Amino acid sequence: MIAEFKRYIKEKVKLSEEDLELIRSVAVEKIVRRKQLLLQQGEVCRYKIFICKGLLRTYRTREDGSEHVMMFSPETWWATDPESLNNQTPSFYYIDALEDSEVLLWTKKDFAMLCAKIPALKSYSEKLISTNLNIGRQRIFSALSATPEEKYDEFVASYPNIFARIPLHMVASYLGVSLKTLSRIRQAQLKR
Amino acid sequence: MIAEFKRYIKEKVKLSEEDLELIRSVAVEKIVRRKQLLLQQGEVCRYKIFICKGLLRTYRTREDGSEHVMMFSPETWWATDPESLNNQTPSFYYIDALEDSEVLLWTKKDFAMLCAKIPALKSYSEKLISTNLNIGRQRIFSALSATPEEKYDEFVASYPNIFARIPLHMVASYLGVSLKTLSRIRQAQLKR
DNA sequence: CGATTCTTTGAAAACAGTCAATCTGTGTGG
DNA sequence: CCACACAGATTGACTGTTTTCAAAGAATCG
């Protein structure tokens, strides 16, 4: 399982074998099955999660029980609630597995230690944060300005591989549109 | 004008007088008048902007000319396009002044130099980034799940002082709702 | 095969958006 | 100081789209 991570990280960051070994030594391997929760609302998020295999979903609920998907994380992506992890405050989010998955976990403390000892990792981690910021901005703009059809098309175009693995009602939830609307859009697109 | 910045930064970060002086020495003071642009779409963003006085708006347009407000920045806040600034790529955004304003500017290079020499500033800057990330997440969740009325109420509650200074159609644009809808909501709320 | 999950579809209702007109207050220039 | 233009806000009539509710068809899995 660690093999996938090594392949990933080597491609992104220049690391010595010792660095790699250090990172590995504090990682916890975990297998999660479909529908299993890795984080619950109200809980303090304990780990930074790297997905080796499978697919996770981060979502949040409202008082009425409706679920709203914030993020999908397939293999070679990350998941966590940075706010809860950093501040050790109760999280608003749930993280669960949409497929049987294999993940690696690092505690806040261990990851901070790694960043302190491996500057290249720290700066890569910062780069990821700013990438996330940009993705978030783009999503806000899309939420403000795009029609449901545009949102749907953007999503399919941006994440073709993820799209194929997610039930439509979760895509709808991610886009902030009803399932019915998405279904209608698809129907209309078939006729072209 | 620098006085406002000093008051602000002293409250947030423990800095020596030399640090402060260094920061000041590379800052550029600028006065912008209402409606004046500080950044245009297509341009590379050159500065990190601190607002000493006044109110800025960051927005983006679609091909049809419609404007969508990403952010309002009143005094003691920051504005910039981090993506364009960091990568030196053309920006998607406009930044303009909603009121006559006084701002401080730092180039990417100078600010990086400051962060290198003043670790406390660097970590404060990182903290701001993660705060922005959290605000962005919250906004995405709200865009996905809240009704127009809830969005409006949240906005008024979160930014009462800013709200009072912004024309309603810009609030509507920020919330991703038509001016008409906001007007209706206000009307309905009056009757309670 | 039975059960669950997923997707489509229909009918009706609710809602937000567009267009356009009006009203207000502000500020500018003659 | 008045007149006029301008920016902002409200309102009405209408349109169009999305949602809700519900049911029924597919597909998948154990």
C-alpha cells in the first residue's frame, strides 16, 4: 500500500531515501470498506489522509438531514478537515468511503514533525494548500455564475474518471443542483 | 497611512521595530479613488494589497459581461489574486475600489523577502491562507445548501459593517442571487 | 432471486429570473 | 439654486426553470 504513496510522492518532491523512510515510519495503513466513516461530524479530525486506492467523499449535513458533498478524493489525492485538524476543534464534516479503499494516515503532530525535518515536504504541502484555494475559488465562481448544465459539463470534463464512479445524486449534491435537474439535462443532451 | 497597518500588524504578530521598519521600507502607499481599478482581467497581478482605509471589491466577469463578486475587502483586510501573483499568470479577476481608499502594496518578490527574513510574518501569512481556505469552504457549503434568504441573513450577520456600505446589487452578485430576489426577501422581512 | 441502490420520468407547485417602469436620494453643472 | 442626470432600490407582470413528491424502471450485488 505504501508503494502507491512512494510512487506518488517521488514524482512530486525530491526526497532522499531516509526522508521517505521517515515519512513511512509514522504513517498508518488503513483499509476502509465502502460506506465506512473515517470522520464524523462533531469529532475532532485526527489525521491527514492519503488515498492509495479507492474513493472517499467529504460531505456535510444540514439540520434537516440533507447531505452536501464538499469533495471527492480518489487515489493519489488527499482528504482531511484542515480546520478541525489544525485547531483541534469538532469537525462539521463527514468523510466516508464510496468504494473499498486503502489509505495512509498521519497525525497532525507527526506530519508537523515531518514538515519540520523535510523542508521540501513542507513547501509541497503549502503548494497543495494554494492549489486547493484556487480550486475552491473556481468552484465558488462556478456556483455563482454557471447554469446547472454548465456546472454538470464542467464537472464531467474536469473529473471524467471520478465521474464514472459516482452515483448521479452525489454529483448533483456536489454541484448544488437537484438530481431531477441533472437527469433532465442528461436526457436533453442525449437528443443531440 | 502606514500607521493603520502598524496598528493592525502589531496586534497580530510580535515584531521588532527593525522588522516593522523593513516591512515599511518596501511598502508602496497608494491612494485609489472610487471606481478605480487595481487589477484587470488578463493582467498579471503584481501586488499583495493591504487596505488601510476604504473598501475594495474583487470580481470576475463572464463572456456575457455579467459581474460576479468574489470578495469585499474593507480596511484592515487584504486583497490580491494569489494565483496570478504566485504563478505570474494572467488574472481572471478585477479588483476595484467601491470607496476612495488608501492601500499599501508589496510586490511578490519583496513580500517573499520579508517572509524569509521574518519567520513570524511568514507563519502569520500562512495562517491567513488557511483562514481563507476555511471561509471559502463555508461559502461553498452555503452556496450548495442555503436558500437565498439564508444566504442574505448570513451575509448581513457576518459582515454588518460591510453590508451597510455596499449597494444591494453587489450583495446579490456576491451571493449568487438576483437583485430582484433580494429585494423580495427584504420586503417580506419588513412585514414581520 | 430478492433486496438494495440508482436512474428516469411525470405532474404539480414553488421559486427565482427577466423586463420594464417607477421612485428615491445624491450629486453635478449651468 | 434649480434642473437634470445618475445610481440605487422597489415593484408588477410574466416567463421559465427548478424543486418536490411520488412512482416506476434499470441495474447491481449478495
